[in-house]
Amino acid sequence: MINPEMQLVESLDKVEVKAMRDGYGEALLELGKDERLWVLVADLMESTRVKDFAKKYPDRFVELGIAEQNMMGVAAGMALEGKAVFVNSFACFSPGRNYDQLRVSVCVGKANVKVVGGHAGAGNGEDGANQQSFEDVGMVRSLPNLMVVSPADYEQVKRATRAIAAHEGPVYMRMTAPARPVVTSKMTPFVLGKAQVLRRGGEVGLIVSGAMVYEGLRAADELSGKVDVEVINIHTIKPIDESEIIRVAQKCKRIVVAEEHQIIGGLGSAVAEVLVKEGVGVKMKMVGMSDVFGESGKPDELLVKYGMSKEAIIKAIKELAGK
Amino acid sequence: MSELHEKADEIREEIIKMLVNVGSGHTGGALGAADFWTALYLGGLVRVDPDNPWDEARDRVVLSAGHYCPAQYAVLAEMGFFEKKELMSLRQINSRLQGHPVVRCLPGIENTSGPLGQGISQAVGMAIVGKRERKQWRVVCFMGDGEQQEGQVWEAYMLASKERLANLTVVIDRNNMQIDGRTEEVMPLEPLRTKLETFGMEVFEVDGHEIGSIMETFAKVRMVYERPSVILLHTVPGKGVGFMEGLVEWHGKAPSAAEAVEALRELGKTEDD
């Protein structure tokens, strides 16, 4: 059953549908009062929702044109001057195109730069494979000093944006694109690095992130009475909440991980690393992109075709539970 | 000036000693730029204080071409940012003198550099903050000429020009040399001056071995209004050591013990003159 401590929305059947990036833009505008905060963008002011900040705080906003590598370096230079700098683009370009700049200019020196990758996962659906980003978490997860955050929905993006602004050091935050059901509320507790037990259950542990949080909760709901599923939201993929992963693994012995990302290198890999390191033996299945690129199509169609939907999660859970 | 030229040769000696001690590193560029680095710090072209290395009011010196770091390390030690004896730890395990600099690994090291083209973006970021917050400090960014082949560099120039960063001085070591050979054979840069001017930079050219001329050029740069400046520093790689001068093979290697003895003998002679 749903964990009341998490103060999720009252019913999964009555949810608002809102875009993560709107939550980001609103939070950024609030945070603009802090004079240390600067915002950079590479020709995607509207899409990344930084336009309102740009209007209100033009002195702390820079439009760099289509130049993501330079943007990352400029951010590092500003961070060296004591600023907290938000770098904005689509995930496929940032960190996709400026990985070396993220690694050397930002991460080596722990520059206080927040890289916000929009339209991650199937986000840029119709634009086709090369504008989608199913590899970003895998790319950046091995970078020392970098925190990796993947919020669940509009409300959680707001919370995460405030939290990463307050965190001293480099962060990558990914947001997936289309408007999605909002399942967390203003009251949902949020602490960077701390996993959230959204639903309690005893047979299968379902570990999810990003838009898969809603799909996972629906899947667990549909299975109720057949398989008892615990749902854990990992909004901070690095540093990962090891103790919570170990706890649910020891309890359920069966783990499904679902993410809008390649299976190789993503959240599932991160969870597996923890379990192997700690010697927790489980049966495990991973729901995500199976080492292929996407294609043009609506994001929801892509998630169904490439196996990252509620149905795919249900199938994995049933197989694992032998039902 | 002759005093500074003598200092520059002492810096060259330090560079040779550091590199032969560890047996790796980039010799040619560091020797070629020794006069410039001497002028910059010991000639007072930047306001920095070894006793207060992170003073907010200091000028920012950004090394973009990280492989020149032996020259900067030697000059910083000469200035008293850290003890000279530490120079011999270059590139060794547990040393603060990294093979390519890491931000604040040493007093006076402002940024991380290595993959070429990254320092200039950081310098532009600093200069934007400095300009918008009306700071008096200036930013000097030192680059290699081969480095100009990185696309990121031109992204940074476009932004520096757009933001009218008169507080930014870019120094390009035009020594015509990169690892694979002469720049004009590996990937032609000319007409470099025209390219830079077209990107909105105010361009100066100077003999990088004439300390007096370098200082005069910096005085001119301070008069430039509303645009970033570039100084094309014409140098000979390996300068000061006859058997290294102008030879591409000395770009990325350190001298052997015997070569170092010969190099030091030659540099010592110059000192005696």
C-alpha cells in the first residue's frame, strides 16, 4: 500500500498533468533572489524555461548561442568567482556534447555548476534518435565529485532545483520532457541522496526514477492482490542511497529497476553495483532501453515500443514473481 | 629590461632542471614563453600578491594551454607563491605540481587545464562576472597557437566579443609548432590575425622575446575600449637552447641528463654575458 509518510497525491486516478520543465522554470525564478545564482543557456531559452529568469534578472543571465562546450567552460569560470551557475540545454547536447568540459572544467575542480539536461529520455520524441537522450546518466555517473539527480515529476523538480541550488558542488539534473502525471505533493519529504519508499510491499522491490515513478506506481496498483510490490524512488542516482537498496533487496529478494534510460550504465547498473558489492543475492530484472537507439514518434509511443511502460514493468514483475 | 631578461634565463634553467628531474613534460613551449611569463609576473603586468594569493582584487591569470605549466610554476616560485625547492616535485606522485594544472592546486593557479580550448571559456566566464559587477581586476588568458584549432576557442571569442570584454587579454604563443609538426602543415591557422579581427578581437603582435615590447603592448591593451584584445606573441620554441630552438621534436619531451647539462651550460653562458 501507498506509504502515507510520503504524502503523495490522494489518488493516482486523479492526477494533474504538468511538465517537469515548468517546475524548473518556476523554481529558478524564485531562487533568482540569491545574487550568487547565474543562468546560462545555449539558444533554448523557451524550451528550457529560463526565459522568465532572463527577463527578471538580465544581469545574471547569459545567452551563449549554440555553443554548449563554451557554455560549460564559461559556467566553470563564473563558479570560480563564487557563483552558483545553472547551465541549460537538452540532455543530448549537455552533457551529451560537452562531456569533456563537464569533466575537466567543472568536475575536477568541484566547480559549483548545475547542469540541467532537459528533454532527456524519449523527450524529443518526434525529433528522432539523435535528439533523444537515453545515455546521459551512464555518461556522467562515473565522474567523481558529480551528483546525479533525476526527479519524478513537476513538484519534485521544484524541490530538487531548490536543493541542488543550496548544494555546494557540481550536479547533473535530468528532466524528461512531456507533461506527465504529478504524483508527489508539496508536502512530500525530499532530501538529496535519500531514497523514497512510495509504496510498501513484500514480494518484489520496484526501484524507479524519473517518469517511471508514475508508471511503477500504476503497475504496483494493478498487481495488488496478485503480487505485493514495494516501490522505491531513487531521485538521487549518485550518491545513491545504498542502505535503502540493501534493505528492500534483503526483504523482497526480487528487484525490478525501471528507468527511461539505457539499461547499460543507468540506475539499474547503479543498483546492481550496490547489491554485488554488499553480497546481497537477489533475482533482478531491468526495464529500460535495451542497447538500441530510438526513432521518431510520440514519447509515449516510444516508451511503449521500447519497453519502458507500465505494461513492461508489470511483465517484468510477474516473471520475477513467477506469476 | 636586461635584469628581466636575465631572470627569464634563470627561469629557463629551472624549467630544464624540473623536466630532466622527472624525465617527461613539454620543453619547447615553456622555454619559448619564458620571457613572456617573466614579464607578466616579475615585470608587474598583472597585480598579484604572493602573500595573499586569492585576494579578491587580484588579476586573474588563466593558463589555457596547460602543458606550458612548468614556465608558470617556475615564475610563481620565483615570485614567492611557494618555495622554489618544491619545483623539483613536478609530475611526481603526491606533488602539488601536476603535469597539467588543477585549479588551486597551488597558490596562483586559477583554473584546471589540459584538454585544449577549455581555459579560454573559463577566462570569458570570469571576465563576464568582472565586467557586470564592475570589478577593477582584469583577466589574462594564455593559449597555444595549435590550440586555436579547437572549435570551442572560437565559440569563446564570439561570446567575449558579444559581451565586449575589454577586461580580457588573450595571449597566443605563436610559435608555429604543435605535436605533429608545424602548425601551417598540420592545420593552417593563417591568416590568424584576420580571423581574430573578424571575430571582434583587437589584435596586437609582438616579439615574444622582447620583454620591453611585451610591456609596451600590455600598456596599449589597457587603452582598448569595449572589446577583448589578443596579443600574438611571436616566439621560437626552445628559445635559449640552441639545439632545441625551432625543432618540433622538443614540443613534448624532456631532455636527457646529458642534454640537460648542455642546455644549462648554454643558458649559464648567456647569464655570464
